Amino acid sequence: MPEWFPVIIIAVFAGSAVTASLTCIHMMQLASYQTPGYWRWLKRSGGDYFARQWPAAVIPLLGLIEHWASWAAACAALVLLAVFNIPKKAKKPFVLTPRAARIFAVQIILTAALGAGIFIPVHRVAVSSLAVSYLMIPLLVILSNWITLPVQRVINKRFTNDAKRCLASMSELVVIGVTGSYGKTSMKYILTKLLSERYETLMTPGSYNTAMGVVRTV
């Protein structure tokens, strides 16, 4: 194996791991950081996701074969891996919020630790478990979300208390909540348009219909 080949493998794996991680964290964000919603996405689209990651499993093995054709095939697999992990369009664009950044940081540390800490001996050659750690990224995102959850709960509690104090300071404030399975956002816009003809109104922007979305707006 050429001396430069392991360096290229690690560099491209690292870059692809970042894009794959951000894709999974984006899905976690769209699920409001709730594991059940993220898990539904993973069960629904996980097959396609893992099918696109097959180059990750063959690149290290190809690099072990002392032949230029094998190295060329590994380089081609690197290119395919980079192309497969170009972020796809979603309902909402990814926003690197402080919470997403914390999950991303923890998940990258876990991925790097797993990749550096496990080795599989193959014919007296230590094959790094980069492929294993890479394919574990969707599950490591769940673990990272759990690890950072206590910090997030403290932050959420602070925001919630601030919102309660703000609402309590306005005695004449009228709060309207819209519930249901469908049409909540449309009804919110309709009510705001009608009531704004006579009153000062404030609504949550876009589809900020979660508890923390309301708290942040307040």
C-alpha cells in the first residue's frame, strides 16, 4: 500500500462522516429531537441510507491489496462515497443551532473514538474500524442526543421560566392555543390576520408549533 493511501482514506472518511452526520442530525432536528420520530425515519429510509454507504465497507479492504488496480478501485469508491453523502433536500433546511452543534460535537467524538479504538487483524495487518464507526453514525446520533439531553433540559427550563415570567407580567394578555392533527398552522395564520385588524397580535413563526417553539417566541 502506498504511504499516502491511509492519509487519503482517513481524510475522505472524515469529510464523508461530517456530511453523513449532519444529514442524520438534520433528520433528528426535523423530528424535534425526539428519538421515536427519528427512529421512524431511520426504519423508513435507513435501508436506502445504508445502501448508499457500501463504499465505506470496501475502501479499507481494497487498500490492503498490493496492486494498483485495487488502489484505483478504492479511490473510485471514495469518490462515490462523497457523492452519495451530498445532503438531500428536506421539508425544512438544516439549522446549526446550539443544540444541534452539541449533538454533532459529541457524535463526532464518539465516531472518532470508535474508529480509533477497534482494530480487526487481517493477515497480520491491522485494519482500522473506520468502516464500522462510519456505518454506526445514525445510531451514534441517537446516543449523542441522549448524552446531551440533561444539558438541554436545564436550558429548556430556563427558557420556560423566562416565558412564564413574561406572560405573567401582562395582565391583559389573551392567549389562544390551536390544537389538532391537521391545519394548525393555517388556522394560526387566519386568526392572526383577523385579530390583527383590531388587536396587537403575535404568533409563532412558520411551523414553530412545539412547546419550545412557543417558549422561544414568547
